[in-house]
Amino acid sequence: MDTQVDRELLEKIADLIGKPVGAFNIRKDCGCDGRVSTEHIKIDDRTDGHAGIDIRILDGTKGETCHIPVIITKSGVEETVYNDFYIGGDCDVEIVAGCGIHNCGDQESRHDGIHTFHVGKNSHVHYSEKHYAEGDGRGEKIMNPQTIVYLEEGASIQMDTVQIRGVDSTKRYTKIVCGKGAEAVITERLLTHGRQVADSDMVIELNGEDAKGRVISRSVAQDESSQVFRPCVVGNAKCFGHVQCDSIIMGQAKISSVPEIAANDTEAQLIHEAAIGKIAGDQLLKLETLGLTEEEAEDRILKGFLA
Amino acid sequence: MDTQVDRELLEKIADLIGKPVGAFNIRKDCGCDGRVSTEHIKIDDRTDGHAGIDIRILDGTKGETCHIPVIITKSGVEETVYNDFYIGGDCDVEIVAGCGIHNCGDQESRHDGIHTFHVGKNSHVHYSEKHYAEGDGRGEKIMNPQTIVYLEEGASIQMDTVQIRGVDSTKRYTKIVCGKGAEAVITERLLTHGRQVADSDMVIELNGEDAKGRVISRSVAQDESSQVFRPCVVGNAKCFGHVQCDSIIMGQAKISSVPEIAANDTEAQLIHEAAIGKIAGDQLLKLETLGLTEEEAEDRILKGFLA
């Protein structure tokens, strides 16, 4: 049964209006609310007893998309879901995940999504994941995503994660293991407000020759929220790694950024940059002279920063 | 008794040739090898039973220097020494510490120097500390310095630390607590070679309004040596903090850099940059075309980097 709440959540987290094109699996309140496999992308229930699905993408699959959104519309739903991706060689695919929680009750609702990607030789994956929660009940909305990626020779992943609003507590863990010539690019966008807490751990292991890793993390902490970032890039071969974390701090918020770069090879080249500060006064002033109120100007700057 | 070894160590670690000008205390093999107090700088043995000295610097002392080098010339000497500095208001003084170990035996020689500075209102302290060890015995040469600094309103410290060569194992810990308008600048230069290990933890707490903290860390890891850096700047008020770590990795060395910036106030502005890489090929080439051998070119670049 498709409700207004479902539709709104799906649009927020996966830009979905109506049924997705291509393969998809929609998980709703611990059940399957729709699934389509295609010729090249097979989606099946797991066989090991855990909740979740196996997604198998055939060698040479190009230009196809797979949507696997999760929505929770009830209060008191708590789940840990394991999704495993087996992506063949020479693929170029887009995977859209995301989780939306609508919790108007007083009980905690929690989704822990554990995604493991095995990406075959020379394949490229674009993986995006949006997290959003809403509901004026007193029940906490919690999401703890874990993403583990193994990139074979010449494989690459672009991973874009966004936490829009409403998630009371999140513990993110991302690990990417790069083989020879593999490349990982992670962009993380995170907004916290109220008394929310967010914790993001990331490890990129550059194990193969000419592996590349790049992390671009941008966050805004408002009100009394707090954020901790621990991105880590380890260079075990001739490789290049770059981590960039920028945060805007507002209200009574707290932000801590603890990046690590570790070189275990003379040919590893690793760079890190991080900055925490408030919105620049001159930027606000400029927009205000163009006729915006202070709130509108602030909002405009934050949107641009998190875009 | 002044030996050739003593003289050479003192020159290496404190640029001392002959007796220092001003107040000084020379510690040699767990004993006092010379002490002079001046009208404004009083040096006394501790009265709490610990090894070490109390240094009291009167209000308004300007342009004076205090040397407190430590040398160990025997194998098997192990000591923990506590030196406390009480620096009055409106001072401008230079303190030169440093430790040199000459160990030709098979036993471990270790100096753990624990320095605490209480720096009064509007006083400026320039503190430098050089560490050097030598000796072809099999005994380890170990130095574990701890430096704790409390800066009152408007006070500042420039702390320059250098580990030149020969120190087999070091665990450095530095903590600076900045009051209103106080400023801490730390420059760290560290070279490791052979199988040496170096570990440097730093915490700068920016607690007072308009406090400033700056860390400039440069290191070279050669051969099979390993280094770990954990500089941390915490902003608890309107403040500015900047951490910059650059490392050159050579041979089979390992370097890990784990900086932390933590903002607990909207007006805290914190920045961190870190880079690990090998000597740039074009720099080497340039010097080689000027007639230097590869080794000479490398040496020239490292000297410039650690200067």
C-alpha cells in the first residue's frame, strides 16, 4: 500500500517519483515493498538467515541503475540489514541507496544498513546514499550505515553520502580497499541540528600500485548538535591520497575532526586538510546587501556549502 | 670535570661553548655539574623529593637567558627529572633546554624530562630544546620529554624543539593551556633513522578569548624508522588555531599523522594541514644539474626542510 508518507520519503532519499527505472528493491518497515530484477542485475533474498539482499551484476553491464531505498514509517522499528553487491568486470553502474524514517511515535526507530561491495576489474560504480528522518514524536530516529568496498584492479567507486535532516543519531563506518590502479572518491555531506550526534569513521586502504583515494567531507553543525570525523587514508604502495574536511559550526554545536594519514611506503603521497569555522561575515553581508534577510543569507550559504 | 665528550654534547644541544651567560644549571649523569642564579632568575633544588630544579623568574625580567642542559655520558643511566618554571608577569626571557646522551656501552640510557611552565600575565617565553644522542654501543638512547605550559592572560610561548640524530626511542608529550589573548607557537623538527621510533602527542587548549595556537611540525623518517604524530588543538572560546605537519618519507620508513581539531565554540576557527611524501624529483634534479651528487642534493634538501 502506497501512502503519501511513503512517496514523500522515497522522493527525499532517492529522488524517486513513481516506480524506478531498472532494477530495484524497496524495503518498507522490515518487509519487501517491491522488487524487480533485470537481465543484468539480479536481486535475491539472502540465504544466510540475515535480513537483506544479494545484488549480482553481470560482467559488462553498463549504463544501468539499481535503486534499493529503505523506508521506515512506524515507530519502534529496529533492524540490521545486510546488502551484498557482487559487481562483475567492465561494468559502469549506478546504485542508489538511502533511508528515510518517519517516526511520529515515542519509540526509537533504527536502521543499520551494512553494505558490502565487491567491484570487479575495471568496473566503475557510482553509489549514492541519502539519509533523512522526520516526525514530531519523541522517538529517536537512528541510522548506522556501514559500507565496505573492495576494488579490484582498475576498479573505481564514487560514493556520495548525504544526511539531510532529522537523524537524531548516526554512527557511520566506511572502509574502501583499493587494488592496483583502483580509485575511491568519497563525498560526504552532513547536517546536524537540535541535539543530534553524528560520528563518521572512514578508512581508505591504498594497497595497489597507483591506487588513488580522495575524501571530501563537508558538514554543518547547528544548535546543540555534535559531530566527530575520523577519516583515515593508509598508503601501502605507490599511491596518492587526499582528505579534505570543512565544517561550519553554529549555535552551541561541537565539531571534532581527527583525520589520519599513514604512509607505509616511500612512494605514498598523502595530503590532508581540515578547517572548522563559522560562516564568514563578509559572505553574509554581501547577500544581505542584495536584499536577503540574515536567515535567508545564512540558508543560501549553507545550501551552497552542502550542495 | 669537563671532558671533550661533555663539551661536544653541550655545543650540539645548547650551542654552548664554555660557560653560559646568565643563569644556568648543567645536569650531568644525575648530578649537578654547575649552577648559577642571577638577580632575577633563581634556580634551586626541588624540595619535594623528586630529581630536578625549580626556576623562579621575577616580574619584569627582560632580555635574560637561562640554560638548563642535561648530558648523560655513561651507559645504564636512567632518570626522570622534574623542572618547574615560575615566570612572573611582564617578562621576556629565553630558556634553553636540551639533552645529549653519549652511550658507548651496552646498557640503556634514558632521560625523561618533565617541564612545567607557569607563565605570568603578558610575559613572553622563548623555549628551545634540542635532543641528540651518539655512541656506537648497543645500549639504547631514550628521551621522553613532557612539557606542560600554562599561559596567563596575554602571555605567549614560542617553543622550538629539535631532535637532531641518534635518539633510538622518544615519546614526546606537549600540552599548552592558553588563557585570554595568550599565544602558543610550537615548531617541531624531528629526524629519525635506523630503526628509531618517535611518537609525538601535542594538545593546545585555547580556553581564553582571542587565544591563538600554531603548530609547525616537520619531520624526516629515514631507513626503517617510524614516526607517529598526534597534534590536537581544542578551541573552547573565540580563538584561532592552525596545525601544519609536513613529513618526508625515505627508505622503508613509516609515518602516521593523526591531527585533531576540535571546536567547542562557534567563534573557534581551526585549520589543519598535513602532507607526507618523498623528496620531489625535480628538486633533486635541479641540484644535481648544479653539480651535486644525488646524496649531496638529498642532504641539502633535508637540511633546508629541517632548518
